[in-house]
Amino acid sequence: MAQTETKTAEAAAAFQPRIVAFVCNWCTYAGADLAGTSRLRYPPNVRIIKLPCTGRIDPLFILKAFEGGADAVLVSGCHPGDCHYTSGNYHARRRWALFRRLLDLTGIDERRLFFSWVSAAEGQKFADLVADITEKVRAAGPLEPANPARRRL
Amino acid sequence: MARIGVFICHCGENIARTVDCAAVAAAAAKMPGVVHSADYKYMCSDPGQQMIRQAIAEKKLTGAVVGACSPRMHEPTFRRAAAEAGLNPYLLEMANLREHCSWVHEDRAAATAKAIDLVRVMVEKVKRNRSLYPIRVPIEPTALVVGGGIAGIQAALDIAGGGKKVILVERGPSIGGHMARLSETFPTLDCSQCILTPRMVEAASHPNITLMTYSEVEAVEGFVGNFQVTIRRKAKYVDWSKCTGCGDCWAKCPARKIPSEFDARLGARTAIYRPFPQAVPNKPVIDREHCIMLTKGKCGACAKACQRGAVNFKDQDELVKVKVGAVVLATGFDLWDHSAYGEYGAGKFADVIDGFQFERLASASGPTGGEIRRPSDGQVPRTVVFIQCCGSRDEKVGKAYCSKICCMYTAKHGMLYKHKVHDGRAIVFYMDIRAAGKGYEEFIRRAVEADGVEYVRGRVSRIYRRTDGKLIVRGADTLAGRAVTVEADMVVLADAVVPRSGGEKLAQLFGVGYDTDGFYSEAHPKLRPVETAAAGVFLAGACQSPKDIPDSVAQASAAAAKVLGLFARPELEREPVVARVNENTCVHCRACIQACPYGAVEDHEIRDRKGHLVRTVARVNEGLCQGCGTCVAICRSGCIDLEGFTDEQVFSEIATLE
Amino acid sequence: MTPLGYYPGCSDHGSGRELGMSVHALARLAGVELKEIEDWNCCGATAAHNLSHDLAVALPYRVLALAEAQGLAEILTPCAACFSRLKGTVVRLARSADLAARMRQVTGLEYRGPLRIINVVEFVNRLLAGGLKDKLAAPLAGLKVATYYGCLLSRGENIIEGDDAENPASMTPAVKAAGAQVVPWNFATECCGGGFSMSFTDAVVDLSEQILADARAAGADCIVTGCPMCHSNLDMRQLTINSRGRGPYDVPVLYLTELVGLAAGLGPKELGLDCHFVDAMRLLSRAEPRPA
Amino acid sequence: MSTSEAIRADAARLLAEGRAKLVIGYRARGPHRAPAFVSDPAGVDVLIYDNLCKQNLAVYLRKPEVRSRGPVAVVAPPAVMRSLVVLAAESQLTEATVLAVGPDAYHGVLDLAGAAALLKEKYADLAPSPELLEALAKLDAMSPQERARFWTDQFAKCTRCYACRAACPLCYCARCIVEKNVPQWISTAAAQHGNFAWQIIRAFHQAGRCTLCGACEAACPQGIPLMLLNLALSEEVAKQFGEKPGYDPAAKPVIGSWKPDDDQGFVR
């Protein structure tokens, strides 16, 4: 019994979550750059895919990421009012408000799908965010293969 | 078949310290499609760039990935290098191994693994890149300035001074705007006319400026560099080519009691009139609503008086089409109508006036010749109350915002009054004094200390008129903590600044956004304050937000600089990151058209050879598209794609991370 | 036709008797049935909200619940203070489910709502629109009226609807329909001193005098109001003002219902016109004779 | 006169007067109801209307073979009228002639504006069935893992016949996203991940548009409870944005418009 518990704990520690981040070019990508130039530290579990604007991010991107093995997805862009394209992030915000409900209903809850505003000045926020998400996903464990979103061959 | 080159930069120690660059290059070499892989100490240095150029030429690369710093840093550098070697610059992508990897991680193995992932993603993306070419749009180097107030005049003069043609359109019969109506200006008390009229004359006589007064914008087509604007030249009923501006006509006009707009209804004008003696152009128009000949068919006194035969009652509006490359909107402001304040008499008391009326009373060219005489009986008021924030900072009845200029002009009014009526009392009710500007705080202090203007901090709750004609002003002195009642002879309300009427329609014509109050929206509140969401349309003056003269002039010059910058080249070169519609599959649900922040997606009718409409689809106007991709994600059937960030590219990036 | 609920309030049985009389007289003339709410209680005006906010809501809540249980959908409250309390309670209950639940618990009564509460001005305007206008036989031509709203008939968001709080005009149509003329004046919404009539008479004297003075300066023959509290302050306190050596004032103060009743040819006694402190009967002589 | 009789009379009149070349309505087929296409005034006797008529006939109005017949009139309960209003808002229809029926009454022949006005006046509060609400509440009460298992089982049944799509009047794309193969976002194989992506995207593409007519679920031969997805989104659209599709022919798309104060409590 005790042995099993130890094994589970070891497995959890060994589990390296795979996190895909879809970010806009103007704010969050630049915020991540600032985290770098400030030499902040965050876990190496995130892979950033750059888009011009959160407005470009199709829900299909998220489904594809989960299907292919991501344990969590982060979508991040400019704060409201700061969008380089004036309103792309407002459009995105609406889209996510609805899409997250759908994914939550089908079993991908708020421990796996994250949304944030990170400006070009918020390097610290980006680093903290990635650290926090990694922690949360590690606690939640891998998105199991039986999840309907997963590819099962 | 793809032939991709991968170039891994050590960035000195910056990347190499945490990422095993050689291992990354070795892993990249095994990636499908990669025919060349190398690492080097400083890829951005001249020898580094030379490595890239050489590999492109020797290995006949079809694409390249540079694993180095952030693309925000050196993407232009490496893309230029690729172009020099004959590779389309858009076939080179960067993997961010420094800011997003080596600088933020410590574990060498994990960082190296991540770096390999980042390179792999970019290799897969770049295989799907297409050669792109900057979009070139020819520019018509003529600017349209809408609004002939000080902002419009300044913008026009600056653009004309830069050697480009300007068409200056003004709705009224003369340029000059509100500034021509002012008596003196804060904080220096310069005579407004004295500093403005030379500018007006200069604008009218400048060889590069075409003045179109008594005209309005009717329709707009096209986009940045290529606007076709239709301007309605309203019928003036006076042939200005014959008119000498002698004044015989208005001397004879029998319709003499029309309230003068210029004098804020305190004076009268005739039906054939020039708005003020210093008007530019200094020639009259006939106001068709009040002309006896045009309304009743009988009169013609002005035509008889005119020795040049310039009066033409058969004149018609004329639509003129002009081609311009850029537009400056400088439509200015109005004062909010304080009749919404029932507690201040709902606009029914003749001696409760607005700021412009006071300006005209104080102006030497005004209806009283510069003497402060109240409208009801022409008496000199002994006590004048000034109330600030009338309609400003009042969400309930008026406007939520601060109108910015009122603190200053109210202090000026108090001063001017005291200068003219030495023993009179000027009492200002205020909420706060906002005097942030060069010499502004000093000006307020001067009003209080040198001129004895009395300031009471508090709101006025009620104004009523006693039968003896006194205006009883009741308010609070919140510093003394007591109620105050003043028996005043005249009250001046500092009404909120609101955008000029009809501004929303004009904004819609140009695709410019506006806020709930009707002020035009700038493209970015901090970094693009004179641009709008509509490329090639710029803002100057109070149409964007309440502004005083120095701010309006500064913004006008900024807008002119933007226009001259745009006109500095014969062609507009734009990033080819634009959206494209697959017209074969588009069903025209119009979601993209409604969503586009730039109005760049348009209805497009597909017609057969005989001209019959086959169907309507969405089409992206490349001149307007800024490449955000919002339409792409909104299209349900995937009929729109974004160059540089195509579905195929993004799909392969995500798929590569499996 | 469904009867209109009627909430008399305390003044209907006391100092504001003539308001109730004239309301009933107009209702009879227009053929509108008024059904008094059975077992009604105090609306809580002026005092209750100083003691407890819940009490100030609970009292009207009970009235509303009773009215609803008695099958009434609309309630006429001739007293402006009662109107303000009842309508205010309807609005607050509609906004807060918590408050409604608490009131249910406190009173043990169920009110679902919303009931419609009608003040005396709305009542008169409704009767006029419903055909009473055609019955106005003796228009009061030449009579100059200062319409006085005070606070309760001019103020309160969502309580007074469709009028400007600073510049109210809801009585104007009725005065014009009566053939009289509304004079422009300054003090239509000034405070009369309200509930301080007894406890702080000096204040009421000062405030009411200002109102009277302005009405007189504006050339008004009479003041028309819709609130029993305003009425008693303006009408009764003229004697006090005069006794203190100010004035003298002699301005008749009428309820809007009385004015319209006169125009409709109703008898002065039927309207309670003889109950006033300042003689209002003499206004009759100003009215044009009824056409034969 | 019964509702069915009234429909027949109006249908015959519309056809006789040439105001419609085709009337689409319902007919009996044993214990079921099937669509009826009547082009001859003499043939209106097949038309009936009762509470078994569930199919959303608006789906036919976008079919070229129907459109080519000339003006069409359609028997329309509130759900159908709402679909038509959405189609109008999305510039897929400019005009429509409906024989408007409600659960309680027959409202006669209306045009699009008339139908919209009727909807607003009489059918502004169409509530989903209590069973459906209860089923969604039950699902929401489960843990994420349980929900995932529930849908794994449900979606495993999907054979990708696309009957759900064919039954929906709002699935009118010329080329459905599932059929876009460069790139192939959604696998067309009837396997777990493709089924999931398909069902999620099908539901999401209805967000702010779905009128909860139920045609998709009714058409599903495998009995997948698609309405749970539709209802969850509809509730969210109403709650978050105050929008209820199918009442305003000039409505802006919910996805494709925004307000500055849209909720962002979920964004960090």
C-alpha cells in the first residue's frame, strides 16, 4: 500500500506536462521576450506558437493541441483596450467565453485550459503564469488517453 | 521537395550556456527536409550572415530557420541576408532559442530538448511558407483636410509647406472655426483674431491649398493612398468669380434679424452674409432658409444692389469628386446644450449664457463692441457667476468626461470681466481646478491673486430669476461647509465640449471609429494618437477629445507629419501579411465582414459575362487589411486564410509538437 | 371594468380629507370604481426609514401583499408620500430577491408583484385621457396657476417616470385642460418643509413663505399641488406666516383634483373646497359661467 | 376551423394566387410526420399540423432545387421561424413566406418581418424541456473525468453520417470545415479524436446561432444527446451576452461582435 503511494508520488514528480501556448505577437510574445531579457526562470514545459493576434486563434488549434498530446493549453494576448489591431482580443474573449464552456462540459476543465492577458511589459507575469500552470497541470496529471479529445489509435 | 537550412546561433555564451547548440544542430540535420544544418558563435555577425547566404546559394535552399534570439530582435536582419542571397525573405523563420529558452531555463538537458522542439516547429512551418511580396499601393500625393478651424488650417499649412497638395473642406462659409470667435486666448491673453487671421489668409493664398468652403463630404470610396471623395459644394447663390466682397448686397438685404451663428445668437445677420468681417474667403453666401427671394420668390434686393451681377438665385449644389491619398479629420467641437439642466433654468433665462456667448461679449468685434453687457437688457452686470463643469463630469444628465479647457477659459473670462468692469464681482463655482499646461497654473493664480476673481469650490444646485431680474444662484461652498446664495446679474455656464454635430456620419464614411460620446477613436491611445483604425485617415484637434488651441495645433502638425511621411514615397509598401478569401467556398454569411476591425472585408459581387449577378462573396481589400486574422478564425467553413500564418502553417506547428 | 385599488393613507382621514373627497368625486364622474384595500396599514412615511430600513419596506410590503391577495393590480395612492413609499418598495423588491425573501419572512405574507402604483397626477391624467377631458364644462379661463410639485412628485429614479426632476411638467396638461394657465415660476420643486410642520415650524414658515412669495411674484392666482403635506404647509401655515408679521399672504392652495373637479362643474362642497384655511371658494367667481 | 384546415386553406390560396410556387409543410406517414412538398392547390389536403411535427423545415429553403422553384412558403412553428430569422441575419435569405403556427394557435400567412414581430410578441420565452435542463444539470454535477467518460461513450457511437448537419438549417456552408483537407483539422475517420473534434466544432459553430430546434439530435440515428452541447452554449450566450438568436433579422453575429464589458472573469 505504502509502496503504491510512493510510486504514484514518484510518477507525479516525473510527469512533465506538455503545455502549448498560443500567443499574440504584440503583447504576450513580447512579454515572454521580456521574461527572457530579465533572466526570469520558469519551467521548460511550454511551447509557444506565435500568431499575429488572439483574434487569429481558432478553437481548432486548441482541439488539435489536445488531440496531439498537450496536457494543457494557454491562450494569451493583449489586455483589453491594448490590442494592436484594436479589437482582435475582444473578439477572442467572446470566443473563449463560449468555447471553454463546451470543453468543460466534455471533461476538459479549467485545470487544462488557461486564458490570460500578458502585456509586453509583464515579463514577470508571464514567468509566474507558466510556473503556476505547470504546477496545476502536474497536480491534475496527464490528460488521460481515454479523454474523448485524445487521439486513440 | 523542401530543402531547408538550419542555422543555430550560440549568441556568444547567451544560448550556448544552457543549450547544447551543436546537439541542436545535429538533431536538426536529421529532421525531414533539412539539407543543411550548422551552428555558429554569432549568427547575426557578418561572417554568420555570410554562412547563411553561402548555404542558400550552394545548397539551393528553399527555406531557412535561424535558431537564435527573438525574431522581434533580428528577423529583419536575417530576412535581409536571405534576400541578398536570392531567397524570398518570407521563406526564413526564426526559432527563439534565447529569450524563450536559454535565458529562462537552467536545466541544460531540458533546455536543449526544448530548443530542438522549437527548431522542429519552425522547420515544419517554413516548409509551408510561400514567397510573399510586399503589397505596393500607388499613392495620390494630395491630402484632404476636413474642417477649417485652427487644427484644419494648421494641418493644411504644414502639409502644403511640405510641398504636397491639400484640399481644405469647410462646412461653413469661412474658415477660422471657433478660434475666430474668441476674444483673447489663455494663458497669454493674445488677441485670438490677431494670431489667427494671418494663418487664415496664408491658407487661402497658399499655392498648394485648394479651399472649398461651404462644402461637405458626401461619399468616400477607396483606401489609403487612393481615396475617391465626393464633396458637395453647397449653392452659395453668389458667383465668387465676379464678387468683390464690397458689401453692397448685405447692406440692402431686408432680412436682417437672423441670429448670427458667429455671434452665438447675441447678434443678428442678414440672409446674404459673410459670417464676420475678417472671413476668408471674404465673400458672401445666401442662406437659403432665410432668403426672402428663395423662400417667397419676391425680393432680389441684393441682386439689384450688386453692380457686378454676381448674385445668382438659380445656383445649385454641385458634387465634386476628388482623389486624395490621405485624410485629416479636424471637425472640431460644439458646446453641450445646457437646456438639459432644469435647475439652471433649462436654457430659458436670457442672462444665463454659455462660454461662446461670453467670448462674443468680450470681443472687440462682438455685438457689444467688447463691453460686457448682459443680453436681456444691455445693462453692465455687476455680479457675474461662472459655473464650471456644466454637463462635464456628470454621467447622469451630461457627459462623464472632463472637458479639459473650461477651467482655463473660465479663469480667462473672470479676468476679462474684471479688466472691463473693475468694481464688478466675478465668482467662479468649480469642482476642481485642472490647470495642467505650460503657464496654466500661474494663469489661474493670476486670476485669483492679481485680478480678484473669487473662487468657490462647490456645485450650484439652482438658478432662478427673481422678478426684479436678479438671477439667484444657490450652491454649496464645500471648503467652508456652508450653503451659498449669490444674487447675480449674469451667469456663464462652462458647458461640456462635445463633438461637432454630424460627426458620426462622417466617421462612418471614412471607416473611423468613435466612442459613445461621438469623439473619434485614435488607433492606439498611447502610441498612435493621431492615426485611426482606417489607414490613411488621421485626426487633429477636438474631434478626438476636448483640446485647447496649443494641443489642437500640436496634433494638427503631428497629423501633417504623418501625411507627409506617407507621401514621402510614390508607393505604399505594406507587409504582405493579409487575409485572403477562397471565393469558391464562401457562402457570404458576412460574419467576417461584420467582425473586421478595419472594415477591410467587403461584399463582392461575382457576375457572369453578361453582367448578371451570380452570387455575392466576401473579399479582403488588401489596402485596408492589417493582418490580424480575426476574420480567419471567425470563418466557420475555413474559407479565409492569413498569409504568413496560414492554417497549414499553424496546423503543422501544432502537429509537430506531438 | 376592474376596480382600481385605493390606498387612502392617514391624511385621507385627517388633514388631507379634501384630497380624498375630490379624488372620489372625479372617479365617480369618470365611472371609475375605487376599491379600498382592506385592512391597510401605515405606509411608514417620514418616520419608519429613520428607525429601520427593513421596517420602512415591511410596512408597504404588507399593503402590497394584501392588495395582491385581494386581486388588485393597480393601486392609487392620492398622498404623494404614500405613493413614494409604496412605489419605492415595489422598485426595491423587483431589484433584490434577498430583500423580497426577508420581507416574506418578516411579514409572513407573499407578494409576487409587481403591482402598479399610481399617484394623483397620473390618476388625473389617466381620467382626462379616458374621456373626462370632454366633460370639463366650466373651464377656468384666465386663472393663473403655479403648479407646485415639491419633492415627492418630482423626484426618485424609477419612481417618478417620464418627467424631468428639475423641471417637472406632469401637471401642466391637466391645468391646461381645465382652461387655466400655468405661470412660469421658480419654486415648483423647492422644499416646503415637509414633515417638520409640527416639530420645527420655524423652518416650515421660512421655506413655505419663499414658495408663496415666488408664486405671488409670478402672478399666480393660486397654487396647485398633489401632496397633502405640501398642502397643509402652504395652506395652513399662511396664517402662521401672517401672524408673525410677514406677508400678508392670501394665496389659495388647491389639489389638482379640486382644480379639475371645478372645471368639470362639480360642487365646491363635493370637492372639499370649503375645508381650506385660505379661502379657495372665491376662485369660483373667476371661473367662467357654465355654458347654458 | 382546425389549424390543419387553416393551413390547407392558406396554402391553396397562396398556390392559386401564385404567391408561392411550392408550399413545404408536414404530412402524416403512419405514426410519424414527414415533410410534404405541395405545388398544386389541389394537393393541399395532405398538409397537417400537430404536436408531432418536429422537423425543422427551414433546412429546405437553402437547397438549390427548392429555390429554383420560385417563391416558397413554409409551415413554420416558432423554431422554424427563428431559424429563418437567423438565416436572414446571416444574409442567406432576404424574404420568406411562412404559415405561422404555434403550439396554441395558427397565426396565418406572414412575411419575415411579421414572423419576427410575432416571435417577439408571443414566443419570446421558449424554454427548453425540463428533461433536457435536468440532463444538463446532471452532467454539470459530474466530475471532469466522469464527463469525459460520458462523452467518450457517446461520441464512440458516432458513425460520421452527418445527419445532424443535414438536418440543421444553419449548417449551410458550401464546404463544411470537416471536408476541408488542406489542412485536415478534423479527422474524417469514425474514431475517437475525429468524432470529438467534429461534434465540438459542430456545436461551437452554432454558438450564438442555434435556436434549440432539436433537429440535429432528432436526426441522429445513434441517439447522441447533441442538445446537451447546444443547450449549454445557448445558456452561456444568453447569460454572458444577453443574446437570444432568431428574433432580430438585423442582429449582429454573437461570435463576430463584442462589447467592451464582456465578461472576462476567466482570463488571468
